[in-house]
Amino acid sequence: MTSNSNVANMRRLVEQLKLEASLERIKVSQAAAELQQYCHQNAAKDALLVGVPAGSNPFREPRSCNLF
Amino acid sequence: TCEYNYVLSCISCEPRVLSLQNILSLILFLLPASALTTGIYMIFSTKPEMATQEVQPNETLTNLKAESDTLKTKLEDERAKLHDVELHQVAEKVDGLGQFIMKTRRTLKGHGNKVLCMDWCKDKRRIVSSSQDGKVIVWDAFTTNKEHAVTMPCTWVMACAYAPSGCAVACGGLDNKCSVYPLSLDKNENLAAKKKSVAMHTNYLSACSFTNSDMQILTSSGDGTCALWDVESGQLLQSFHGHAADVLCLDLAPSETGNTFVSGGCDKKANVWDMRSGQCIQSFETHESDINSVRYYPSGDAFASGSDDATCRLYDLRADREVAIYSKESIIFGASSVDFSLSGRLLFGGYNDYTINVWDVLKGTRVSILFGHENRVSTLRLSPDGTAFCSGSWDHTLRIWA
């Protein structure tokens, strides 16, 4: 009895592997270049990367006002 | 369809004692079709007759095993063929990152026990967090005030999520359920009264997330499955089978990239799923221990994972392989949670050695260590606009870093 469910499991595994094997892939060099490009394009907007003026980040303490 | 509706009613009803028949129906419903056929034969017949096959089971099994081994080798070969360079080699020409000054800007105190999970509201200031003692708290992170608090009927609330509208939160844990609480503007209103049970698993709830709307929730569970639910009716819309052990985490692809999500589990695998069909599209197994956290790269083309094997890894979906490992010999404790900065250049990892390590995603090097928590970091998420990130810890507090 258990051998039948093993067969069923194996069938499913084979089907799954066929699906994964048929995937269209690109080269790592190309994928890496695109990841790098994305980082570069969005770096300016990344507050934690480039920092923003203290006043505009709501979590950083605002500068105290000097009254003369 | 009768069976289907009956089973759905079992799943969506509020706590009721499940009879053996209910449980049987639930099991039968949740098993994939082929296993279901064999399952029915196993349970209900004294002498199993496989009408569909006349070949000896052993022979078929051997053939299938051979075929699966061939396919696995083919898969490895295909992936290896495209492995022409390492990510950090491509990134050699990129400017290095300077010194980072990130400090704790707010500390949210109020939980009576370990903080297990947190999520940001889209308004970039509210946060929901859940803890071991069953408390779920909604905070205003700017002022550190608590806006709402709910006590769940169970301990270890391992998952919580904010609805996209900001009008509700979902949470769950050892109760095996995911419940949605609409948030009321009236602070005195008893939130627990309006609670709605949405998801029902057969083991603990490890993670939950609303999809693009308040209408659907995706859950992952210790029962080894993920599931998509309709919030209003509590109906199971799709279930995802493929993990061989507890599923610990999930993350939805950024909305521009379509209907997929990634999950990580105790079987050391990270699986990418098609939400509509329930199919596992891609699977990655390079970690050496449980995967505690998965998070998509902001472009949706890759995802990072954090594991008990003390490493974080980056997997590219189009190259279909791991492209970076973030590790150091001095880091020996597991990574519990990971998230990217807005541009994807930085990867923040919360670890069980109480620290947060900040990694340069492209170069593979560590750029900063953040100290402050006095116990394990259990959860970590970037704010919606990327100006800060929040970490939750077993030291009962949450910290906002910027």
C-alpha cells in the first residue's frame, strides 16, 4: 500500500522537477549587472544609504531652533 | 462540490470541536489529487486495487527514481552552465560604501515578553507588533505612544501584519489561526469583540501577510503549507504544498512583478510559488539549516534569506541560483530576519547574537554592526518609504533605526 503512495509522490516529484528544469534562465553576469543597475538607479532615493538632511527624516531629532 | 462546501464550512467556522469525519475531510481536501486517490484507497479499502495501473509498483518506483535523479542532475547542469561569474566580481568596479551612522532613534517599550513579529503601516508611522505573552500592540512610531492593544487567546503570537488600508491588523500563532482585528478610532472600544477568524491551519501560524488589498491574506504554517484566504468569508482560495517541514516565513513579490511569493522552511528550502495556480515555480536548497526569513529584492528579480546556519544568501530568480552568501567566520548565530534598503544596496540582518549586521548586497561585505538589543533580534522590517527600519527583540522592545 505504501509503495503506491510512494509512486504517487515520486510522480509528483518528477513532474515538479520537469517544470523546474524547463525554466528559461539567464547568465549570472547578466543578472548581476541588472541587480547592480537597479541599485545604482535608486541609490539617490535610498535614505539609509545616502542619508537625508536631518530635518526631513522624521525619526532623526529635528535641529533646535535658535531664536535671537 | 458538496464535499468541497462541507470542508470549507469546517475550515471557516469559528472554534468547534472537529469530529473525526471533519478531520478526515480536511485531510482529504488538503492533499493533492494524486495522493488523494491513493489516500482514499488506503483508508477505505481492505484490499487496495489500483485500477489505474497494471505495472508492478516497484518497477514504476525505480523508473521514477531514476528519472528524478536524471532531472536533478540536468537541473544542476543547467544552472551551472550559466554560472559564469560571481556577483561580487561584477561589483568590483562599484564604489565602496562609506561609514554608516545608524542609531536607535526610538525605543518602543511596553511588551511584557519577547517580541516575535512586527509590521509597518503604509502611513510610515504606525507599527503593529506581537509577542510571546499574547499581546498585539499598535504603536505610533514617531511619538512611541501605544494606540491599540489586544490580548490574543493564545501565547506565542508569531505573526502579525498591517492591512494595506491601515484599518485592520492580522495576527496568529499557537492558536493555528490567523485572525483579523479591524482597528477602531475609538480607543475605548474592545477590539477583541470584532475579531474575525480567517485562516485555519493544523499547526502554528508562522507568518501572515495581506496581499495588495485588505481582502486576502497569505499565511504560512508549521503544518508545512502556505495558504491564501479570503478575509470576508474565511474561504480557502489556494493552498501551497511542497515544503517537507514547517514553513517559517513568506514574502510577497513587489506588486509590479506579478502574482508570486517566496516561502522558506525548516526543510532548508526556499520555494517560489504562483499564487493563482498553487504551483511551486522555483526551489532553492543551498542553506544548511532552517530558513527563518525571506525577503524580495526591491526589483522583484531576486530575494534574500536568513538562516540558522548563520548566513544570509541572495538568490536571483532569472538566473535561477544563489548568487551571493553573506557570512563571516565570526558570525556563528542564526539570522532570524532580513530586509533590504530601498535601493537594494544594503541588506539588514537581525541575528540571534543580539546584533544587526548591515551587508553591502553587491560586494558581499559587511558594512556595519548595530548593537543595542539585549537579546535575540527576532524581526526586522524597513519602513515603507525607506527612511528607517524597525527591529523587534526577545528583550521585549522594538527599536527604530535611522
